[in-house]
Amino acid sequence: MIFEASRAKAVDQLNNFIEQNLTDYSKLRNFDFGPDKRTNISCLSPYITHGIINELEVIDKSLKKFSFAKNEKFIQEVMWRVYWKGWLELRPNVWSDYLNELGKVKDEFKNNQSYLDAIEGKTNVDCFNQWVIELKQSNYLHNHTRMWFASIWIFTLELPWQLGAEFFMQHLYDGDTASNTLGWRWVAGVQTQGKHYLASEWNINKFTNNRFKDIKLNENTKPISSDKIYSVTNKNFKNSEISEDKTLLIFENNMTFEFSDFKEHKFKKILLVSNDTSRAIKLSEKVLKFKANLLKDQKIRLEEKSINCETININDLKNISAEVYAIYPTIGENLDFIQNNQLKNIKFLYRKLDQFSWPYCNKGFFNFKNYIPKIIAEFI
């Protein structure tokens, strides 16, 4: 699968999936047939993660094709990203604690041979090694494979989950602070404490059509234990009154302004913010290039609409003294930069979908999914 960095490509991918492959999604979605056979899944996550297309756009097109009942599993999968983000917004210390833990284990494992073998795909687990190669080559892995990968990393190779989450973020085009961090926590057993995900030989064989041989895993081990409990925080997701003589900041995970909630506002200028240096997790060159090309694509589209815009590096925000708005970048590296540098002149604007959905993210996903019909009815 090749991901071209453009909205046009994203829309084509969405339309083709809806028309040709959505009908079999529920039946085939858990199968990983290999990197060259991805028609059973949408492969939209690299675009949704960056806001090139948004969740409501995807769901709306799917509902124009099939009913909610027939689409329910696909819609739930799209809404997982909204849920994970909301869950983390209500418990922001999970992210800051993760970064602190990562710093400690990185120093401890920097010369660990098992870790070095894992990130180079030189372990004694052949399927894992092939997935490492696939991850670095295509910057994508099937969602089911990500679960197997994380389980093998944690329970068979016995490596810290924090390093595995970093490895994914470094190489995935759809690397997302909330989905990635909380997904790894879930596999390890610290997200839902006491409940972990254990990869098994039979399951990998079944859902890869027996593509791999001699899969020897640790299939009988306890979850990672953690004594940390994160209480839900009261957080205000209300927008300030918008003054149209201000500048708007758009970060690389919330692009496509002309299809956003704020497209009707005539801002004085739009600054597309690139973050390629100020990160606790250093991304691969391929991922940084993908983000940069998506920003270029956004800039071209805005200029075609005669919208005043330019691209700046995130460090340039320190030089802006006037009050500006920003489409809220969500918890992660960009928000960390703003907070760490105490840039109080930046006022956040929240997406309507997030404002409406995030209060329902105070519990588990099974509780959240009960509200999905209500959320959809609000917007579609």
C-alpha cells in the first residue's frame, strides 16, 4: 500500500473503499492478507489522523451506501479514534507519565541486545521480523497485526511497552498520541488493569491465512501490573468568541481547513505549523516527509481559494506576541510545546465533534459506543 500525501488521494481511497469493499468489511476486517492485499480494510487512518479527511466525512459516505445496522462495525472502528482522544483529554497525566517512563527505559535499554534485535527485525520470531520490515517500508500495519506485534514485544520478547509505543510512533504514518499510547497500554494490561491481550499461534495463523511458519510465542503470562489510577478531570472544551481579524494556527494533525468547522470564518492569515524538531519522540524521515507533503498540499488548496497562508516551524510560535487562534492540536507533542513554552497568547478552537463526543469518554469504549448513534444523529 502506497500512501500519497494529498487530500485528493485520500478522497479517492475513501470513495473506492465505500463503493467496492465496505460491504465485506465486518466479515474480513480482522484478516491481514499482507501489505499488497489491503482491500478488506479502508487504509484511511494516515489521512484521518492528520485531518485530511475527518471522521464525519467518512461515516456520512458510508451511511449513504448502507444503513447504520450494516455499517455499525465500521463506524465503531472510525469512532475509536475520537474515543481514545477524548479518554486521554480527560486524563492528560497518562501522556506525561508515559513520556517520563519512556525516558527512563530508553536509557536503561539503549544497549540492550534484545531491544536492538527487535527494532532491526532480528528476533527468533519470524512473523515479528517481517512486520518490522513492513512497518519501516510502508509505514503502516494492519490493526490486528499491531495487536500481535505489541503482544509479542511485551510478553514474548519481554521488552517495555513504552519502547514499543515509541517505535510505532517513529514509523507509522498514522501515529497518533492517544490511539498509539492507549493501544499499547491496553495490550500490556495497564489500560484496563488486569486485562491484557495475548497473541497466539492459532490466531495469527487463522487471520494471516497461514503465511508464517514456526510461530513460537509466550501464550501464558500475566499482564503488566501498574498501581497508577487516573481520575477523570473536569475540562472545558468551549470555544472563545472568534474574532476574524486574527491569525489561525493549523497543526499537522488537524489539516484541511476548508472542510473544518471554522471554514466560514475569514481569518487574517492561516499559519500551517510544522513540527519536525521539538518532539520527545523523534520521528523517522519518511514520516516527517509525509507530514511536510500533506502541509504543502493543504497550502496549495488554500492558495487556490485565495486564502492568505504560509508554513512555519513550531519554534517560530515563540516569536508571535499577538493573540492568535489554533485549532486545538489535542494532547501530544504540539500541545506540549505550547504549554512548555507558556504560549498564553494562543486561544484554542475545538471541533464540534470533539466537544460533543469527549464528555462520553469518561468510561470504557463499550459505554461510549452506546452514544455513537446519538453522536451521529447530532451531525449527520
